[in-house]
Amino acid sequence: MMRAMLIVNPSSGKEEAVDYVEKIEEILNGKGYEVKVSQTEKEFDAMKYCQNACKDEFDLVVSLGGDGTLNETINGMVDQTHRPLLGIVPLGTVNDFARALKIPLEPKKAVDVLRSDRSKKVDIGRFNDRYFVNIVAVGALAEATYEVSPEQKTKFGPLSYVMEGLKTLSGNTGYPLRIEYEDKVWEGESFLFLAALTNSTGGLENLSPQAEVNDGLLHCYVIKNVNFVRLATIVSSILRGNLKDQSDVEYFTAQNLEITSSENLVTNVDGEEGDSLPVSIHVKPSHIDVIVE
């Protein structure tokens, strides 16, 4: 019999995660899986559970929780000799990775996706010694997301990141950045640098519409040191999906990046605080297989 591990964050989705466990078990049992349920209690539990599932050669791991649970689960799977199929039931505020894969954001519909026999191989990004699935940001907006409160997330959803980001950007000047990619270099003053693996960031699905989950590329945007009026135009271009066409934006794709600065800049990795510069980033193409509709 095939084996599946269900990694559950009981505090996710207004503490409704456990309500879906029985239905998921029913679906997976019907597909011939023996199901083991592992509930997280603290940070890094999801990563540890997934590492154990890889070591014990489980056939499937299902993440039932928010972006943090999913990120830990994926970090536990990357580079393992045996990598199970991954199922995702998103219960977070933003759920960018699920959006990019067109997995329903309504939990009951996402649970039904587990009936599917279809899967898609997806790229994973490596950021120094950790992994990410959506985006790395450097600059003012990267720091802004740390200021978003749980209450703001509940009330405004993905828009809360944009609101906080605009406040931060409006009061900042640019930062010196040096970005080495392939055999090229970009160097100058920048408000913000983004390296996106998918089209969805902060719940906005037009940031990088040309990005595919399995194209093997980082889609990179350098927003140069512009005034507030131009910045408003750039924000508008993000909503319209044509950021790369703006004159004050440098766009390129790469598989490997080295980012440095003469200032002490922190990074944001999939919405969480990352390492300070310098950092190395590269793509692991089609590294994980995810159940899709």
C-alpha cells in the first residue's frame, strides 16, 4: 500500500485546519494510501516531518496550512534522495504558490484537488542555505512586510503588503546594489530589487505574468531610484502586469544571482525575513512534483 503523510498546522485557517483532516484521509484512503497525520506544534516541525517522510520513502506529503507551513515542508523536501509527490491545501492569507499553480484558495475545493491524478513539476529557488518558492526582495519593500500585523492581514488580505510597502517606499531613497548574473553585472542605486520564480507575489498575480512555475528562470526587476510620482506609475504598472516595460525598471532573467551592497541591507524571502547581503540565489529546475487540477 502507498503511504501519505499529512502535515497539519492546527492554528492555520482560523484554527480550522483539523476540520479538513477526516475528508483528506477519506480521499487518500480511496486512492490506496495509508495516511499518517503529523500536527505541528512549533517552528520547523513541518520541515522535520517532511524530512522523515523523504527518509522513509513516503509516496505523498500533503501540506495543510499557510505559507509558513508550506515553505517548511518544501525546505524539508528539497535535495532529498527520495522526494514524495506534494499536495497543497492552502489556509494562509496570501498563498502565492497555490495561486501560481492555480490550486483553489477555498479549502474545500483545494481538498478535492487531491483526487486528481495530474501533477506538475515546479522550480525551487535556493537562497544561500535555504529554499523559496515565490520571490526574494531587497530594499525598502522587503523590510516593509515585517510591519504588516496579523490584524491587517485579516482585514485587508494581500492588499496589506502593498499598503505598508507604499508607506515605506515613499519615505526612502535608493540603496546601492551590485547584481551579478550569468556573465553580466548591474550596478547602481535602486529602490527595490525583486527576483520572482512565479507570477504571484503578495497575492498580486500580475507582478511577473511571464513567469512560469517550471521555466527554470528567475524573473528579475530592478526598480531604480525614482521620485514618488514615477513610483506611483510603477506601482500602477505592477497592477496592470507590465512592470518590465517601464523606463525606470531594469528587467532580466537569470538562473544564478550574486547580490551585494556597500550598505547593510536585509532581504525578504517568501514574505519572511532573510539574510543580510551579500546573498547567492539560484534555480533548481523542475525539482518538486505537485498535485494540480
